Amino acid sequence: MESFDFIEMKVPARAEYVGVVRLSTSGIANRMGFSYEEIEDLKVAISEALSNATEHAYKTEDDGEVTIGFGVYQDRLEVMVADRGGSFDLQKIKKDIGPYENNQSIEDLREGGFGLFLIEALMDKVEIKNDYGVIVLMTKYLHENEVDINDDQISTTQ
Amino acid sequence: MNLNIDRNDNGDTQELKLAGEIDAYTAPQLKEALLPLTKAEGTMVVVDLEGVNYMDSTGLGVFISALKSTKEYNSDLRLVALQDRVRRLFDITGLDSIINIDSTVRGGK
């Protein structure tokens, strides 16, 4: 079985903790050897997931917790963000995401519609489960390692 | 992990100079400072983002609200001196085509 390190954090579902998790993400990603650009992408994606989670908790007046799990693998970082607060209508949200299109009028523009879109744009793989609370599972690969693996393959064929 | 907001009142031009991070925690502060400025007809609201080193969709949401407000009150909104990372979010989401963004102050693209 593939070995990995696992780091778990639990924070109150409040906006002031989004920055705390962002700093932790930055530390873990830096440790793994992600580039500056990739770390910035990870910070935005994870903050988006967390902002969503804190918003749900707020709406249901549930001062709950958000659990964040980091799976540190050789070639990738998997981040899970889970809130047990109120679930949302995933189909509706999926329908609402996407970049701004030129034919949209400004009046119709969604003020909060870009979070999930950015997560999908900035991460390599995104899964959302909505059965029991909301779980967002995001993966970002270390691209340097992929190159290394290819290098090895080339040398062993000789 | 905070946001500093400085306001410069030059009559018809109102400038907000931001420094720090715009996220779920600080976005409400920005909204509170920015939206009232857009409600004066004929005003040019300039938001200087040179000191902003982090922003996510909560910040985009505030600027969308402000843009809508400028259409309603016949004022103008301009974002200037964006760092590349912040500018990138407007590009990815396509919002650079409707929000007046000027990165040249920082010698950008």
C-alpha cells in the first residue's frame, strides 16, 4: 500500500480561521517542494473550500467545526475539507459555477459564485460529496516528481 | 492575515489603498469601506491593490458588488496596481473583461 503522512486540523467554522489553515497549507506544501505558484494556487483553493464551509455553518447558526485533512504523498497532496453543518444543493451549485461569459449582464453576475470554480481551476482533481455534511476532496500533483519518474524510466530501458 | 484600508478623499476621485489579505474574514471590512463610495454619482473610485498579497473569491465578490453599485449610481470603479497573483484571479474568472483593471502602475503586463 502506498504510504503517506496524514495531518489533521479541526478549526471552528468561522472566517477568522480561514487564514490560519491557509498558513498551515502553505507550510505543508512548501515542505513537499511545491513551487511558489503552486503554493499560491493551493492557498486559494483551500481557502475557498473553507470559506464555503464556514458560510454554511453561519447560515444554520451552527457554531460547528471544520475538519481539514492533509494526505502527504510522494507525488501529490490530497486535502479534504469536511463540515458537518447544513448540506447544500450540489446540483444547483454545479449549475452556477463557471467563468464570466461576455453575454452575461452585470446585474446577473453572482457575487459568490466563483469559489467552486476556482477550486476546480486551481487543483488537478476535485471531488465533492454531499451525503452527510459537505466534503471537498482536492488533489494537487507535484509535477517535478512526475518528471523524475519519467527520467528513471528512460535510464532503466538502456 | 489582516487588511489595512486607507482612504484618500480627492473630491470626485476617491481612492482606497489596500494592504494585506482579502479573504472571508477581511472581505466584509472592504465591502463596508468600498460600497458607500460608489453611491455618489459621478465619483471615480480607485482601489489600489499594490499591497494586497492574497485574495480569493470573497474579494471578487466585493468588487462585483461594487461594480453593480457603480452602474446603479452612475459612478466609476477602477482597480490599479494589482500583483500578478491577484490579477490572475480576474483573468481565470473572466472578470477582467468587465471590471476596469489597470496593472500598469506596477509595470505589469
